[in-house]
Amino acid sequence: MNKALATSLGSVVQLHPGRSVRSLLRDADLSIPELKRLLDLTQQVKNGRQRYASALRGRYLSLLFEKPSLRTRMTFELAIKQLGGDCVLQTGMIADREPLKDVARNLARWTDAIVARTYSQETIEELARWSGIPVVNALSDLYHPCQALADMFTLKERFGQLWGLKLAYVGDGNNMAHSLLLCCARLGISCSVATPPGYEPKAEIAAEAKRLARESGVEVEITHDPSAAVRSADAVYTDVWASMGHESEIEERKKVFSPYQVNEALLSKARKNTVFMHCMPAKRGLEVTDSVMESAQSVAFEQAENRLHVQKALLLMLLQ
């Protein structure tokens, strides 16, 4: 273990000398060096849980969840408590009873940071603006940065390095696709996203990912052809066809997205040692078959486990 990370809380600050990461509102809030340091710290946290058991002693976080959650809620609660801190949880719409700016300023007087899982990215931005304490985007309509960080760590564990890999994402061009595009482009992973026409990632986010990819010397592709997307891919990723808030569209989406199901036939067109990835919950029989989800190629549960470890590392970087 790096001696600078071994025991002291102050050592974590040395991960990003000269810059204090105040919040993670969107993927770009972590620089490329910080991304790499975060992944290194995640490995050390995962390998040495007891070394960090008191790192957040006396620190308290607010968890605000507008959307139901299993992995996000459980892993953040466990991360905080396993680091020696504690948290309070509120579910439901954050600004349902009073203005968001009032909620934010109250929480800032009681707790040290806010973790928010929201419908709107604007809610995340406003929490940070009015609270003045670190805010973590635990999911919004635009980004899912904590999941993407866990995905990058999972790939690094599996392949030993990230640069030069190719990830193919097949399905809805949603918040998950956005965060994967931005993370892959900055870490030297080529990314191909295949969606039905009309369901592409937001144009401005795809353009930014392409710009970042050019700087990294890799490729970003947006296509409507899932077979072309997975060709030569080291990882094939999918997500639900109808995210929370789009449930009323599920029947229509089943028809539109059926050619984009990740099944054994599609997976066979990728590299021989490709891995299958899913942020879960998985709708088996829709975006992925049960046989693929349960196959030896699936690392979905490794991704879920690594949410815990990467969020510990993130909290250490934000709060110490």
C-alpha cells in the first residue's frame, strides 16, 4: 500500500494536490488524474477495509432519494458506516414541502455532505449551489457518475488496464450511456453506443465525448446497428429500456428496442473474452436474456459490489 494512504486522514488529500474536489455533480467534475487516482484508491480501500474504518468518524451525511433504490442506497449507507460515519435518509420529492434552496441550507447546518438520487439534474445543481457543502450525484436524468466509476473499476480489475479497451453500449441513450461515454473517453476506452433512431444520447454530451476521445486517442461512435457496435468489444453493456419516469412508454419501447436485446447471438459477435455488464436492476427477457445475465461472462454482480468500494474512495476524496 502507498505509505501516503496508509493511515492518516490527511493523506487522502494528497491524491489531488493543489485542487480540492468539492462535489461530484457530473462526470467531468473529476479530472483525468483524479479519475485515475480514485480508481487506485478504490483498490486500496477494497483490499484494506479496516485501514479506513475510522476515516469518517464524526462525519454525517444526508441521503436524499427521490427514486427507489437498492444498490445506490445500500452501498452509500454501508460505505458511510464502514468508514466510521453515519447518515440520515429522506425519501420522496426533495422540494415537495418547501423550496429546494431552503432544504439545502438546512441540511448544510446539520450534515457534512449530501448524496442525492433525483429526477432532475437541476436539483443536483441547486443543492450544491445553496448548500455550500459537498454534493454527490447518485443519479439524475442526465448522469449516473457513481455507477460509471464502479464500471471503470470493474473493467480495470478484469483486464488489468483500461487504455485500449472497447466498450459497446446497446439500448437507450440515457443517463447511463452519457456517463459511460464521458468516462470511457477520458480513460482511453473506445466506446460505441447503439440505440434505436430517436433514442440516441444527447447530442451535446456525445459531442463532448468525441472531443475527449480525440484527445485520448480513442474512438467514440454513435450508431443504430448493435452488431456493428459490439464488434471487437471487450465489454458489452446494457440498461433497462424504460428508466424510472418512462414506465408509461414500456409497451412502445418493447417494440422499438427488441432488436437491441443483448442475447447470446449478439454477444458472440464481440471478442471471445468479452464481458457482459449491466447497472441493474435487469429486466430479464427484455434488454438482456437470463442466459446472458447468468453466464460466466457476466460481471453485473461485480459491478454492484464495486459500487460500495468506489463510493468509499469518492467520499474520502470529497470529505478529507
